[in-house]
Amino acid sequence: MVGSDLNGFGVLVTGGGSGIGKACASLLVHSGASVTICGRTEARLQETQEEIAKSYGGDETIQYRICDVTEEEQVKETIAEASLFAVGLNGVVANAGGGGALAPYHLQNIDEFTRVLHLNVLGTMLCIKHSVPYMQKAGGGSFVGMSSIAGHLTHLWFGAYPVAKAGIEAMIQNAADEFGPSNIRFNAVRPGFIATEIMEGIPRESKTYQTYIDNTPLGDVGQSEDVASLVKFLISSDSRWITGQCINIDGGHSLRRGPQFTEFLMGLTKEQILGEGRD
């Protein structure tokens, strides 16, 4: 049975075609919201839209739009369409993002480093920039940024990704201060290892996977639905007095240390990894 605590809410979920974004969209629709998902891959978006619509009330509950969050005009148009679909915009889940090639900083490729920063930081900023006027018009709203435990816990060799997630957190906190008088709340969530399609690239028998388990007090990995539950809470009025926060959802992983991905640095010697013997 579809819930009702988000009835009348219009919400945009970026990167909503799979993984955490898909789980967020599904739970938000189930809770009564009218949801727009966006991303770059139409086939995936369409499949997700059809699946959620079939489960929770039809095409009037969810729509999709193709959008690259690093392209300002596309973001502007998508947010406008999300507002029209729901007769207003009450929330944004800025989930679109991702990492890049694993390498020590002295071997980082500048183009790849910049791409990751743009995808995460610029993409989130553009969503803030163009959603704020709509949420102001609606009398307030809730913006949820997608960070990571990598934003505050070292993740060796991850290059731009930890930097980008830390940037998102700083931006979220500043936006919370700037737009609090408009009754717009800004928070970020920090997932640990979540069993999504992307994380399937880490073999379950690998040393890397074991470092996640060893450093997680609850001794397991999370599911997309775990993150979606927190996001739904932050979008809803149940969290009306929470803003400017970065909330861990990691099974306690952030109490210990980050994962060890050194085995993924294919073809590099220890000396190359450490930058030894360079002029």
C-alpha cells in the first residue's frame, strides 16, 4: 500500500536510474511523492520509471528526463520540468556522482581528476543553483547531497573522489546557512560500502572487500534501501529541525579506517606507488 506522508511533495532524484538513486525514487514514490528521475542513460531510466510506476500507482507518480548534471542548461530544464510534474518542487536528492581511476596523486591524470570534480561538485552546485528558486516559491524544501565516508575518512589512491565528496559537504553546510531563512534545509548523507552495481566490481573474495568487513562494526555491507530510508526521512517533514548535517550510514565503518585498494593498482611497483626514485 502506498504511503501518504509525502503526498503533495515534488522531488527530483538525479542519477535515479540505478543503485541508490533508484532505491530513493522508489521509496519516495511509495511514500506519496511525485518524483522525477534523471540521468544520462535513457534505457536505464525508462526501465526504472516503468518498474516503479507499475508498483506504485502509474505514470502520474514518476517521470524521467535525460540530464547530464554537469551541463547547466540541462539541469535548469530538468528542474523546471520536475516542478511542473509535481506542481511545485519540495525536495532534491543530488545523487548523481562517481569516482575515477585509482592512482597515487603523483600519477593522477589532470583531465580525469577534473572530470570527477565536475561530476560531483559542479553537478551538485548546479542542482542547488536552479532548485532553490522553486523551493523558495514552494515555501521551503529539503536538499539532500550524496557524499561518502570517503569525504572524511582516508581512501588511499581515490584521487579526486574524496576531495569532491568533502567539497559537497562544505557546500551543503554553507547552503544550509545561506538558505535557512527561506526554510530550505540542506543535508548530506555519507554511505559506506553499499551493494550497488558499481560495487560489484570488488570481488567478494578479495583483500579489498575484506578490509570493508573488518572495519565495519556491524560486519556486513549496506543495501541501497538503507540509504533510501535515511534520504526519505531527510526529505520529509519529520526532519524539519535538521539542517547543515552530514550523516553517516555505514554500519559504523567511519569509527575505524578506510578500505585498502592497493591490489587494484595494476602493474605498479611499490616504488612507483610511493613515488620513489623520481627526479
